[in-house]
Amino acid sequence: MSDKPFPYIDGSGNVVIPFNSDPQYHFWKGGKNLVDILQEMKITEEVWRKHTEKPYPERTA
């Protein structure tokens, strides 16, 4: 397991991707697509809509 910080949601509902996180999360430098990161984080629909216009993914139990 990596000791690098992971993306997280701050108190205002913003996705925070630390610069010293694993480079796979650096979407601005060719890492994973932001939508893929949001799905991995399992964020709420409210936070999802704040960061992308793509439809919120359906959750299956």
C-alpha cells in the first residue's frame, strides 16, 4: 500500500487531488480521467454534479 495521499473531498464538497498523490490521479498530466477518479471515490451525486456534467453513474447493489 502506498503512503502517498489519496484524493479526497474537502468540507465544501470540492475534490482535492494532492500534488504528491500517486501520479495516476493527476488527470491534468495524463493520469486517469477525472470521471474515473470520481467513480473510484464513490462520491455523492451532489459532489458529482459539482465537478462534471456527465450523468451520475447508476449504483448497483
